[in-house]
Amino acid sequence: MASKKSPVVTRIKRAQLTSLLSKGKRLGDRGLLDYRPISVEIGVIEKASGSAIVKIGNTKVIAGVKVQLDKPFEDTPDKGLLIVTAEVLPIASPYAEPGPPDEDAVELARVVDRGIRESGMIDVSKLCLIPGKKVLAVFVDISVLNVDGNLFDATSYAAVTALSLSTMPKYQVEEGDTVKDTGEKVPLPITNLPISVTMALLENNLVVDPSLDEESIMNARITFSSSDNNTLCAAQKGRPGGFSVDQIKLAASTALSKGEEIRQILRRCVENGTK
Amino acid sequence: MSEVKRKYVIPGELVAEGSYRNVSNIFRVEQRYYSTRIGLAEVLEDSVRVIPLSGPYFPRVDDLVIGKITDFSAFAWEVDISACLPAFLPAQSVFGREYSPARDSLTNKFAVGDLIVARIAAFDRTRDPLLTVSDHGLGLVSSGEVVKISPIKVPRVIGKKGTMIKTIESGTNCRLTVGQNGLIVIDGSAEGILKAASALKLIEEEAHIADLNQKVQELISKTTGVERNE
Amino acid sequence: MSSLINSEGKRRDGRGIDELRPIKMQVGVIQNANGSAYIEFGKNKILAGVYGPKEVHPKHMSLSDTAVLRCRYHMTPFSTDTRKNPAPSRREIEISKVIREALEPALILTDYPRTAIDVYVEVLQSDGGSRCAGVTAASLALADAGINMLDLVSGCAAGKIDGIPVVDLDDPEDKEGDGDMPVAMLPNLGKVTLLQIDGKFSSEEFEKAFSYAREGCMKVYAMQRKALMDHYFGAEEST
């Protein structure tokens, strides 16, 4: 018998979910457009330039930022580097195995990366110290600690929060193509806060923030990332199912409005400390 | 010789010294008996045992269990009973000796995602647990909600001579089917199910306190609509 | 190069030579895991999770009369001063083995034939002595999972800095010091199940450091016991 990748949802539970959906409700007394409680803890990892632990329901994710000196890529000599990785740790789920990332994990990492990169959140031109020779590399590494649905949004929120709080050393360029750490710390060159919103298609209903059970029975999934000024910067449709054109349009506009709500929540966390 | 009537212990802690005949969750070094689990240690005349507070479900023959069909082959259904190993329900035990894969379709009887009430027919160190649904009251679960509690707490849910389960059933007007593996099917009205589920949660969290029956009764008799699980 | 121990016998963080760093422990922190624990040992922040006993995949790896114990020690990329590549390094592979062999003697694996028990140690932040803290957290997670154990496993390292044996080196002391000795033991049975040495120790220095490490392990054990008691029986019950 093959090993399973996600829990089998019982027929009884499926029937329950369907009956709730017909009344515009979901398990846990949620509306179709309601996120589960989101909590954020910042600055957990002192050795990192910035860090955040985000919980959406019981999904728990940690992101850490490290800033280091590096060489630029040949085709972009005056730009710094932004590297985003995401990993579902085997501790997070009975279905996660140690080893190289499978296609779901690779997709997760690349989608989170796109959401941040395409929004221009980090102005990488401001990370250049000596063109062609020395730039700063910003690493954002995200680890999923407990899986309970909607990893796309949780990993994204953890990453952007950690980046928003990160500092980098202020370097002074000296003779002989060297740089000196002045000892001063400055914030990363952040231009906006991209927010991802993931929706699932459940029995022809569009719901935000799918739980683990909902993910097991959803027909399809779509994630939109948007930046501050009502601009969509990344999208990814997943799972073998299809959306109607109207559903896609609805998903896009939901992502923009819901995204703004969540942006305010994360902004407040960054300003105040924890939620 | 230190003897303790009842105390909380963790693995490796000394529970008693002497000579005892019956032990449970204990390992012995000469005349000293140590706990192998986190739990409540009890020393009685002839026995030393630790009632564990956590741990996996260990199937025993004749246990009633609630299982979820997760897969099937030509000859058996694979059933998740939340134990260390998956259990199997042989097609033969359902269709009879004359069972033929060509003629009898497994998925028509029980499909992936179905819940069943079954009994452990066989289990030992050399094989996966085998189930049977051949008795009265066993078979497909067609309605109700399933709640999962730690299997260690199941005796508390049933209570002495079934008193606790009767309290819940009468107070909520629901029927409870309690699997030894910690899965419990609650069948009744939506309100009743909610009350029963919160009663079960209370038992799981406070299994080790004394006047549990009273607390459960109080919880159930509260007016509906007020108590809400988060 | 400033010294690691000053003239009053105090280390850079103000500790004496036989003082442990501040330690915090919590049980039951990862919902999905069968057992889990979190430990802070100085600046070390480490999670441990256990899945099992469960079915072995692939099937041919199962053993007919006992459980297979598998252990993975892994550091997140942001856990160290310099960012670490997420792929497992040789150091992590070695430590995974060492931790597994430190835990195995404490478990009654023969009670769970044909199954696997998976232990995951995730280092979120590392600062010297992470394998000892990791094995300590893993042992809590195994007890939390309800696996039959002969004893807990308690870990604490000792070492030598500025020529003097001390207990519990932090990262700078490990890097600049003269030797490092991680140790773990079964506290009630008195068995040493993890021992490594990295550096130079004379016979006397070894005895002293080893004795510091064992004392440290017993202090760690007292905290493990309290963490389990607090979690399971409520704070009033723990002595």
C-alpha cells in the first residue's frame, strides 16, 4: 500500500463540510472569507538579522533572515542578491519525510520567492557596494514547524515580517575594493509589504485560508500576491481542477481586498512587537 | 524499603521495592521496580503498575475500534485505527469463503473514506492487526460525528460499569460508540453532539482528577448555546 | 585576544566555571507530532519531535522483533552566525547518529516490533552544546509520545578554556577554547550514552571535565522532570 501524502477525509466529514458550505459556513464557525486567527512573534532568533514566527490556526512557520557579503551575478553587477528558500520540516507533519524537497515543497518555495521578488519588496540596487565585486546577499529561509493547511500564506507572512524587521550592517567602501563594517546597523531597503492570499475551490465556492481538511477535498487552489498599491505581482493556480473565468476574477479582487486587511495586521505587528 | 501508595512518576523513576507478581508499565532490576512511562504509579498488595498519561493505542484482541478505510487491495481493506500499524479487514470475512475478487467488489461494500466499527480479531508481534465486522452492531458508520481522544483516557470515558458514558448519553440524548483506540462516534442532534464533544474534551483534559463525573454533569446541564468549543 | 576566564574566575558572560547557562524547557509544542519538546540552553533554541511507533516505509526496512529508531539532527539556515546551506552537512549526519545512539539505550524498542520511531531535532538557533541540548529535548519528546523508556536521557557538555576545565561551553568558548566534551547519560541507571572529545585533555583535566559534565547532566535531569511534571500534572504537583 502506498504511503499517503495527506489525511483521508471521511465521507461523514465531507458531507458535513458540504452541508456547511451550502449555508455559507465552514468548520470552526468560519465564513467563506474568514482567516483563522493569525498570530505573529518577532525577533525570536537573535543571531538572525530578522526573524518571525507566524501561526495561522495551527499552521506554524518560522522565517529567519541573514545578510552577508557576496559577489553579484555576472549579468546584474550592480544589484544585490535575494535568496528565498522554504522547507517543510519533517517534524511538521506525519506525511513529511526528510530528504530533498518534493514537487510540492519546491513549488512552495518558488511561489513565496516570486511573491516577494516581483513586488520589488527589497530594492536590490541599494544592496550594491562595489559594482561587479561586492554586494550584500539577503537570505530568507523559511521552515514550516506544524502543518495545518495554507502553507503558502503562512510562509509568506513570516518571510515579509522578518524582512521588515531586519537590519543590515552599514558598510563603507574603501581603497583597494574593500569594504569596512562601520558597526552601524540600518534597516533593509524595503519598498512595500507584499501579501499573499490563498483561496480554495470547494464545491464551487471560493474560500480563503483553506484548513488541512479543506485542502484534502478542494478541487483547486489559487494564490495571489499583491503589493501596497493595489498591484498584483504573482499568482499560482494549483491542484488538478479548474476555475471558471468569473471565479478567477473574483479570486483576484478578493486577494486585493483581503490582502490589504492582512497588510494592516502585519504592519501593526511590526510596529508594536507581537500580536 | 520505600513503598508509595500512589504517586506521579516519569520514566526511570523508582516506584517500589520488594517482590510483586503483577506489573504493568514497569521494568524490574532485581527487587526494584521502575516506571517506563509518565503516569500515576500505584502499589497494591500483589501488583505494581503505572497508569500512563500518554501513549499510542496498543490493539488487543476483542477491542472495539473505530477505523477509517484508507485503501484496499484485491483481498482486504486497509483500515487506519490510529495505532502503530495499519489494520486489515479481509474480504473473506465480509463476503464469506466463496469470495471472488472478480465477482465481489470491495469498494461497493466499504469505500475509501468510510468509517467502520470493528473488533480486533487477531494481533500479535508477527503481524498487522486483523479486524472483523461480523458481529451485531459492527459495520459502517453512516451518521454522527467522530471525536478523537487519547486512547489512554478511554476507560475514563466509559467509567466504572459504564456510568460516565451513561451520564453523557442521557444528558445529551446522543448515542456514543466508544472505540478503545480513542475514536468515538457521537450520534444525535447538532446541539447534543456539541455538548457531548465538550464533555469528552473535559474528560480528556482532567482524566486524572477525582470528581470527574460531577464536573461532566455540570457541563452538560448548562443551557445550550452558551458553551462553545473554540 | 582577550581571555575567556578573568582573574576572578568569571567567564565572559559572568558565569563561574561550574555554572550552566540559563535553561528553559517546554513539553508538547508541535501539535501534529506524537510527542514534542522545546529547549533553550543559553542561546540554543532547539525543537524536538517524535512520530511513532508507526508503520515503516519502505517495508523492507522494518525489523521483525523490534522497532527501528531513526533520528535526524538538522540546523536551520539562520541558526548559525554565517548562514548555513539547508542541505544536510557531514557534521549533521554524524550528530544524527550520535544522538540516535544516545537515545536508543533508553528505549524499550522490542515492545514495538515491525514499526519505526522517528525523532527529529531541529536547531533554530545554535550556540555551543547543541547536540547535548538536542538529545535532552528528544528524550522529553519520546516520553511525551508515551514510548516505553528505561530512563530519560540528559545531556550536558564540558570543556577546557584557558587551560581550565569548565562546564557548558558557549559558542565563542568552544571556538576559542582548548577542548570540548559533550556528554549524555541515563540519570537513574547511571549509564553514559553519549561521549565525544574534541581537543586536548590531560588525565586529570579529563576527570574534572567529565565530572562537571555528569553533574551538569543531573541538573538537566531535574529540569526535565519538572518540565514533564508541570505539563502533565500541573505545577502544584511537581516537587
